[in-house]
Amino acid sequence: MWTWILWTVVALLVVALAGFLALVLSMRTKNRRGLGVIRRFGKRFGRPIELRTAGEPGASAAVIRHVGRRSGAPYATPIGVYPMDDDFLVYLPYGPDVDWLRNIRAAGSAELRVEGHTHRVAPQVVEPAEAMPYLSGRDRGVARLFGVTDFLALRRVPVAAGGTT
């Protein structure tokens, strides 16, 4: 009986390791098919869970609200942001060709909710050399592991009187 349990545990560990390696290779090589699977999985399972608390104080993710460039429909996408002087930094593990970023670029700006505060932001792609100093050592390691070379600065946009920035 113990042999059967041991082999089951070993098999599960091998499957988990193979999945992790596939994830890292897909991210590093920017393999379209692999990235598509990862993105669909995240949209289906990760996004609904993250959106429950994204943007609220203490949450691990911010939420960026944008409008579809063709549909005009409102969307909310959870993203990880880092302080970058008075602005925000986002690393783009899937590259700059993601729907939410295309929508924001088309509109010119979006609404970002971080730690309970809402800001109007405009996107600007930045070089890794400019972005890396704003990431913690752990986050720089994750960026290197997954081959992240694309970064986005979300610059605060002044809002008319009565709004938040």
C-alpha cells in the first residue's frame, strides 16, 4: 500500500514540475500557443478571484478600468503595480500585446484603483533599465525567471477640480 501512495506522490510531483517548466518556457520564449493557454486559464480562474479585492487597501493587486476599443464595453482587469516615484509601474509578462493595454492605448487613459484610491493614468512603455530599480529583489528575480522584458509606466493624469488623481 505504501508503495502505491509513494508512486502517486512522485507522479503528482513530476506532473507539477512539468507544468511549472512548461509555464516558464512558454513565458520565456513568448510562445503564442503556451501564452494563450496561460491567459485563458488566468481569465477563467484567476481574474474572478482577484477582482473581489483588487484595488482595495491591503489587496495584492490593483484594478485597471478601461473601455473596449471596438465594443465600447467597460472592463476591469486586475494587475500588479509598483510605486514609481509619483506614478505606477507594471511588468508585462505576456508582452505589450494584451487586450487591456491595447484598450488603454486606444483610449489614451484609464482609471486605476490602488489601495483604495482611484487615479486617472496614461500608459507609457518604458525600458527595463528604467523599470528595474523600482522592483524589489524578489520581483526582479521573477522578471528574470520568466524573461520579462516589457514594462509599462502608468503616469498620473491631472483631473479637473472635484476628481481624484
